[in-house]
Amino acid sequence: MKNQILEAEDAKLTALLRQSRPTAPMLPPGFQQTVWRRIQRAETSSPAFGRLVWVDQLADRLLRPRWALTGITTVVVVGVLAGTLSGTTTAKKAAQERYLVAVAPSQVR
């Protein structure tokens, strides 16, 4: 009994939904081909688009997880090496200054 009520309500609901479904206006014939032709023409005729393609491709590759991890690792390693080199140079200069102060304190100002 309950199934019969649900089926009747389901049929009413289906009919109501079909009536309320919006219909798309009819597009002129060849509309889609015209749109794609315009897009292709705009892409090939724009000089800025041709120049920026490689930037988009590079960004696309660098934003992939594998390349992003490689890039981050490279930046960290280069940073550590640069910090070590800078620290070594600073430590060497400080050691030279301490040596000069110990050997000839009157010469250093």
C-alpha cells in the first residue's frame, strides 16, 4: 500500500520536474564551429600569447608535485651551501682580526 502511494507521488514529482526543466534557446547552425574558429584565430594572431606560452608551460611543470619537491629541495640545498660559504668567510675574517689584535694590538683600530 505504501509503495503505491510513493509510486503515485513519484510519478507526479517526475511530471512536475519535467515541466519545470528549463529549455535552452536554439543556437544557430554552426555556432560551435564559429566559436572554436574565433578562439583559434585569437590564439594564433596574438603575439603576446605566443611569447607567454613557454612561461605557462614552465609554471605548469613546476607546479606538479614531483617538480615542486625537486625545486624546493634544490632551493634548500643552495641556501644551505650559500649560508655555509658566507659563515666560513665571516669566521675566517673574524679569526684574522683576532690574530692581528693578538700579534699587533697597536696596529689595529
